[in-house]
Amino acid sequence: MPARHRERHRTARIGWLRAAVLGANDGIVSTASLMLGVAAANASHRSILLAGVAGLAAGAMSMAAGEYVSVHSQADTEKAEIEREKKELKTDDAGERKELTAIYVGRGLEPVLAREVADQLMAHDALGAHVRDELGISQVFNARPIQAALASAASFAIGAALPLLVTVFAPPGHLILMVAVTSLISLALLGAAAARAGGAVVATGALRVTFWGALAMAVTTGVGALVNFI
């Protein structure tokens, strides 16, 4: 018997990749912006570091909680839909077969073949067939709240640690420039890595992340400078 051919697709990475990229991006942007705003307001080096540490802790917890609640809501919806499908399979087997047949006809199968495919799949795993083909829920894309929360918190903390470390070692007179430059370089690398992992255009991914990060840091720095001026 020939060995089964296994393919690896990037879609399997979507769940954790989205949470990790979002967390790291937010960690760099929010922490760097926060410290740049405080620095532009002519605060002391200690105050800037304190703001950065507080931003890292609060941001990581906020990302974890927000991601968990959001993804858990999705998981609850999926669970409710699956339970509903179970009841429909028990009370209206014929109707569910017609529904599945119609789905396959809509995808291009001849009615007779579609009916045969529906019958065979329902004989093998009726609920699995309807969950996959009617509801569009699969093991690749289903919600994993804890995984998403942990990935977001960890990646945020890692991202936030970069501008924080730069602030620790940067001379006071060059702090704003060094934090801004290193953060933008990191954002560009992050965007490029995420695009490559997801099979997208690397340059586009890097430019998109860098642009919005630069805009956020510029606005926050401007606010800090305005507060210091007033």
C-alpha cells in the first residue's frame, strides 16, 4: 500500500500566527509610543522606564484577557451550532441529507453523485460532515481561547521588552531617536517574518506594519511634546 501523501499548508498557522503577530506588534508599538510620549514631555529617565514596565505588564494582561474573551465567544458560538446540528440530525435525518446534497450540488457535483457522497459521508460521520461542510468549522480554524490568550500575552511581552531594553541603555539625549529607530526596524522585521510565514508578499507586510507603527509613535510623541510645551 503506498504511503499517504501529506501536505503542509500555511492555513494551519492562522490561529497562533494571528495572535502572535498582533501581540508582538502591539507590544512594540504601544510600549515604544508610551515611552516616547513620556520622554517628549521631558520626564526623568526613571519615569520613562516606569511607564514602560507598567505598559508591558498592563498590555500583556489586557491582550491575554481580550483575546481569551473574544476567542471564547467564538468557541461558544461554534459549540451552540454543533449542538443544534446534533438535534437536527436526530429529528430530521432526511432533511439533513437533502441539505448536505444541495451543498455538494452547489459545489459542482451532479445531483446523483452529490446524493451518493452525502449518504456515504453521513454513514461514516454524519455530524462531522455537517460541521465541516454546512457550518464551515474544522480542526484547523476552530477557536482555541487559551492558546490564543497565551500567544498574545507572551508575544506582547517579548515585543514590549525591546523598546524597554533600549531605554535602559540609551543615553538620555538620544533616547527618543534610538527607541524610535530600533522599534521601526523591529516592526519591519516582524511584518516581513509574518508575511513570509503566511505566504504573503514580504515587502508589503513589512511596509504596512512599519507605517502604522511610525504613525502611532509620531502621534504619541507629539502629544507628549505638546503637554511639555503647555
